[in-house]
Amino acid sequence: MAAPPGRRRRDRDDDRQADSEPQAQPNPLADATTLYVGNLSFYTTEEQVYELFSKCGEIKRLIMGLDRFSKTPCGFCFVEYYTHQDALDCMKYVGGTKLDERVIRTDLDPGFEEGRQYGRGRSGGQVRDEYREDFDEGRGGVGRALQGEEYDEER
């Protein structure tokens, strides 16, 4: 069967060539204006975060991470800026500094979506705090698994 006029028929070489040429995936962080901020104390307030992070640019939105069940802060937040450059500046100048005596970490984030403000651990907080073996008052004491707490997924 002949190919329609102006088009050629596909053959095995086309498939081999398609497999050998990786398709460029768009980088979801290339223009990101949102930062994930981690390792916050459970006692750090929204006002403290706003004061520190507004030094790098105008903040569009600030979302504190909350325990899924108790709705109390659980050690992370999202800071959204108006420009990608402000987010990059913040990572450069604020990431790795101390807030409430804790070294905070910042990472570009593809963007906040409803539901991401809640911790994903079984107890409602962050997974990293579930199995922590050291005592960390700023993050609620010892890990909940060491406290012997049973988790009720349906709470």
C-alpha cells in the first residue's frame, strides 16, 4: 500500500530514531515562584516567616503547613513570590539561615495546590517526624513511633 501523496510511510528506522532521541521535558521549576520551606520549628509563627522572607521580595501568598488532624503548624510552609527571581534570591540569601534557632531549608516548588498544606505522615504531621529518634523540642519532642502511639488513619 502506497503512502498518500506528500507523505512517506513509517518504517522501523523511524521507531529506532524516535527511541534514540530523548524528548526534552519542560522543567516545572524553570519559572517557579513558590518556595517550599522546611525544618521550621512547630512554634514558628506566620508573622516570623513573613518578616524574614519579605526581605527578598514582595510575598504574594504564605501557606503554613498544618498537622492534618490538629490543624497546628507542623514544621514547613510555602512562600509564593510574584517573580521567579525573588524566589531564587530568597533561596540564595535566606536558605540555610536560622529562624527560631533552626537552620531552615528552601527549595523551589512547582506551586501550591490545595491539600498540600497538610502533613502527609500517618499521625497528621510530617513523615520525617514520625520516626525521629532524637529529642527535638522545636519539632514536638521525640518521634511518635518511639512514643508508642498507635495511629488511627480515620481520625
